[in-house]
Amino acid sequence: MKALVLKGPGMPFELAEVPDPAPARGEAVARVLACGAGLTLQHVKAGRIAAPFPRIIGHEITGEIVAVGAGVDSLRIGEAVTAYYYLNCGHCRWCLAGLEPLCENTGGNVGINCDGGYAQYIKLPAHIFIKLPPGLDYKAHPAEIGVVTDALATPYKVLRRARIRPGETVAVFGAGGGLGIHQVMMAKWAGATVIAIDTAPGKLDACRKAGADHVMAASGNEATQALLDLTNGQGVDVAVDYVSATVTLEAGAKALGRRGRLVTLGGAGKPFQVSSLDLLLKEQDLLGSRYVTRAEILETLDLVARKEVWPIVSEIVRLEGAEALHERLERGEVTGRAAILID
Ligand SMILES: [Zn+2]
């Protein structure tokens, strides 16, 4: 099969002919129709996220099952699938509770700890594949359907994690990024008033188109003040931080109102300070949100099937165009998601 192979961190893709994967017991193989391309993948390619090499990256796939190994009765040849991003075990207490991102025995990530979707075929443990629900025209829109599993489902999960209700005010930090812009879309779908914040002014138009009621190019104290001004000093109900740097987390926390919730996802795990008195007097919550459960992926796919929301895939290229696409990802020039279409 044709595959984009990375031989080491910081290396260019090598479009190579490699052996077709064959499923062992408990595994299945899918033909890949399309695979999403986002900044996380570029972090792996650039060596900022550690991965064993050589590696085929990519996890936001649309595919069709072409082979199943012994003992697999959950998948049939020809079924349309996407993939769960985490190699969760499926049997620990967290997996059994439907909280798969917290799996105690995680094997890492698709496209990092095993080969992923920048190839004609992908082999995974059978339970990592998620069957596409009916009503999705995945053959017409393989790129859009593929990115749902992360770019759209991760923000959908935040709606629940942060208990976002209609009429609330939600600030999204890093709103111009691939997940941030879909958070704007999902928060708007949930009936919130959405404020998109990004330091790149060039991304703010796209945020408006995705549903933002207000946009601002700001960070730090400036962002806090602008959020307080926009809410007549009341503060926002929810701040979702896809940058999660010390400065944005502290700006988001200070902009929270009574019963405000701050959600961190992404970032480099840096510490930040909050006022414990504000937490107490205003009954505020600090929350982490990690990827999404399988059930929530199915729910998000259903929303897409009903056309209530539709993922933003602004660039679609073939395998040969992946290197140039990743250079644009590195420079922050891609709006929403990009995807690779694979014949
Ligand atoms: Zn588990």
C-alpha cells in the first residue's frame, strides 16, 4: 500500500510503498478514504510530541472494513467506520463506565503508538473502530466525517463537562484553532452567547462565520477586561481554554462570574494561579476535559447526520500534498481542519 512514512522527528514525509497490514486475532483492517490533518499531527511530525519512529501518523479517519482477524464478530467487511483516538483497553473500570479517555491501561494513541491513517489501509484492535451510524453520506464527504471523531466531538463533550446551557455566555480561548473554532460552533449550537478570543486577528472572521457573537484579538488582562466589559461586569459563565498557557488560564479564571466554570484542554501543563476566595464566594469550578467518550462520538456523528452542525474542513489534499499542507499547519495558516483524501 501507499503510505506517508515519517522516519524521525522533524523529517519530511516519505511517500512509500509498504506491506499491506494483515489483521491478527482481535484486529481489523480498514481502507482509508480520508484522514484529518491538524496541529496535533504536526506536533508529532515536528518532534514536539514524542512518538516511536518510523511512524504513519493520522487518526481522524473515514474508512471501510476490508479484513477482520480471528475472534472479531463486531465488524463486517464493507462496514463504514471511523476510529477512536485513544488505544483504550475496553475492560477497565473507566472503560466499562463509558469514560474511556480515563482508561487505566491505555496503549497511547492511534497514529502515535501505532500506525495511523496517512495510508491506504489502517490496522487497529477491532474495538478501536467505531461504526458510522446511518444517515451519513461518508462517500461524498469522507474528509468532513473523518474529523468528527476529534475536532468536533471533543468540543461537543465540553458542552457536558462544563454544563453549558442555552442563554449562557461562553468564552473560547484559542478560538481560531482547529478545535477552538469547532467549540465556537458547538457552543452556539447549544444556545450560548459565544465570545471567540484569539491572538491571530486573521482567524476571527472564520470564528464569526462559525457562530461567534463577539470576537476579540486579545490575551491576558486585556482579555479579562474585555470579557467583563462585554458582560456588564458580571463575568462569563464558562471559559474554555484551548491554549491553556498560564496567561490564558489566569485571564479566563478572572473573567468568570458567579457559578462560572473554567475548562482546560490542550496546553503544556503549566501551573496557574486562581483566587480561592473567588472560587468560594462565587462557587466557581475548575475543570479538565480530556478527548471524548465513544458514546459522545456517536452522538456528534448523529448531529452531523442531521446537519445540525457541519465540520469545517478548509483544505483537502492528496497524499502527495501532505508535506506542503503540514508546512501551512506549522505556520498556523489552516482554518478549522484540513484533510488528506486517499484513493
Ligand atoms: Zn480501560
